[in-house]
Amino acid sequence: MIEHYFLVKHLHMTTAALSLLFFVVRAVWSVRGAPILQRRWVRVLPHVNDTLLLTLGVVLMVTLELWPHQHPWLAAKLVALLAYIGLGTVAIKRGRNPGVRAAAGVAAVVTFAYMIGAAINHHPLSWLAAA
């Protein structure tokens, strides 16, 4: 499997970028109350991509033998993932009004940026570790 490392890594990064793109577009539609959010492909496609993203992440973790209890940056990234999912549901579905949905959307994007920094810098301080 290690011979496919670069392919898996780049697919993981591509699905991460698509995940963020899908999220931002759906969050904007949610804040605006756009009816397109009810279309089947809009509800299904991001979940298919996110499932692939998570699967590729697990494949990388197992292939590289990176375990969250041994690598604090990975543990922090997984905790941030849970926060991102929670904020995302508020931004797209559960927010009571457009202001709450917008605030949750911004917080989710900031959380996503934190996860990218933690992955790049291999440090739980994310982007602050690079300074």
C-alpha cells in the first residue's frame, strides 16, 4: 500500500478541497434560503465526497501507522473534525436564522483552516507552530 501513498495523499487533499468548496457553497445557499438546497444531488454529493475523504484519511493513518494517541496533532485534527461537523450542521441545517447560520459557517471554515494547519505542520498549534 505504501507504493500508492502519493496517490492516496493527493486524493485525500483533493477531496478535502472539494469538501470545503461544497460546504461554502451550501452554507451560502443556506444563509440565503435558496431552494436548491433541497435538490437530491446537493444533499447527496457532499456526503459521498466526505465519506471518501474520511476513508482516504483512515487509509493514510493505517498505511503510515500514525495513531492519534501517539501523535497529538492527529488527535487535535480529529477533535477539530468533530467540531467542524457540528458547526457545519448548524450552518446548513440547524441554525435558527441566517445570522446564526452565517456565524457557524465562518466558524466551520476557521476550524477547517485549523485542520489544514495541523496536518501541514504536524503540530496541534496548527498555523501558530510555523511562526
